[in-house]
Amino acid sequence: MTSPHAGPARRILRFGSFEADLAAGELRNNGRKVRLQEQPFQLLALLLEQPGEVVTREALREKLWPADTFVDFDHSLNTAVKKVREALGDSASSPLYIETLARRGYRFLAAVKTSGSRPEAVAESPAALDSEPLHPALDVPIPRRGLTRGLFGLIQVMYLAFYCVALFRLPAIDRLIGAFLAGWEAIAAVATVLITAGAGIPLRCFLLSAAAFDHRRLGEKFQRMFLFILLLDLLWAMAPFLLTSGIGLGGAFALMAALLYVPFAERTLVRMAYPERPAVKAQV
């Protein structure tokens, strides 16, 4: 006996780790069903059917709210979009899937693949049912953006503390460096501390304020500055050796090893909070 959902009408639209069964009205992430009400799902389906194209607010009104329906359209549409974003783990300020075009409508950003049916074995897999939503680029569970932005901000505060303490205690650092180096080498070492701290303070203030105010292009700007940030952080990774008299050579080496990892941790946190927009491409 043929299933009533068999044939061309049963379309599965896949994007990232998600798949939308248009006939069943179901959204799944790595095989696990994601709870999404009927109207938000219909809105998602309309966007999925036109990836990369602007779907106007008027078109959504005609499709989702017939002319004889009395409803606060703006509030209802905004609520539906918010629920879709929550289901996808998306963000309005740094969209990975749904982009808002002010006063015009919405656009679906990710690549969409179309197939005829969903393999049932995937949906019934215990591993798939227990899986968490995965970041499409990093293949890790998607964390809360507030957490990643907070951790990124704490790193900037840490470096600001380094720079300020170094500048306030510059005479002591000068004497300490003078105990190991002499002449131009000592002058160059002190100048390096002074210049890098002076350049680092405005840089860290910018990154901290950008994360605090959720600047949507922070990810793009950080990637452009990463080489400079990496070189700056690698220089300051040697700062613990200025504390050798208090923490010992082993402690200074351990702290240096930890600080060498920090710039790469910063880059990962930025990519989690501000993912790169995938190329828009429809495939059948």
C-alpha cells in the first residue's frame, strides 16, 4: 500500500544540520524533532522555498493571514520570526539563517537542499535523538551567545589589566629588565612593553565594547585584525617571566603556555557568537 505522503508532495528541505518535512510540518535537527508551532513552521517553509531571495512582509501576510483574518499583523509576524530563530538557534543581530531587511521582509541565507523523503532510520537513531544542535562551521554544540560574548569580554579585561599594570609599574619593569639585559637591548625591551601596551589598550577597549553592544560585524573585523592580535598576544605571553622571582621559572613557563592558547580561544569564541554567513545556493 502506498503511503499518503509518498510522491512529489513529500518534500524534505535540508539546511545545515536541520531538515524541514513540509508535508508533515516537522522540523528536525540531526534527526531530533524540534518543537515549532504550525504558523512559525509555515513561515520557515516560505523562506526555505526561496533561499537568497527577499520575501516581503506583504507576501507573508497574504500567505499566513488571509484577508478576513483580524490580527495584529506586525506583532504576530515578529513573534513567528522570533520563534523560528529560537528553534534554529539563530540571532537577529548576527544571522546565520534568517536575515531581517528593515521595513521590507526577510531572506533565508543558508544553502537549501531538496530531497523526496527523509530516511526514517535517522529520526529513530538514539544518538540522533540525544544530540545537541551543532554549529555548522565548528561541529560543536551551539552555546548561548551571551556566554561566548561574556568569555570573550573577560579575556579583553584580562589583557587590559596586563597593560595597565605594566604601564603603572614601568620603572620596576625597567629595573627588572636591566638585571638581565644592558644597553640597547634593555631599551628595546622596555620600548616594546611601552608600545605594545599603548597599542593594546585601545584595541581591547574596542573589542570589549563591540562584544558588550553585540556589534554584528565583530566577527568580520576580528578576523581582519587577527594576525596583529596574534602577534601582540604572543609577545605578551612572555610577560609571566617578569614574575619569575615570585612564581619561579616553572610557574612562569606554565602561564606562558596557557597565554599562547588565548588568541586562538578568542577566535573560536568570536566564530561561535558571530558565525560567517554561508553562501546562498539552492540545490535540487
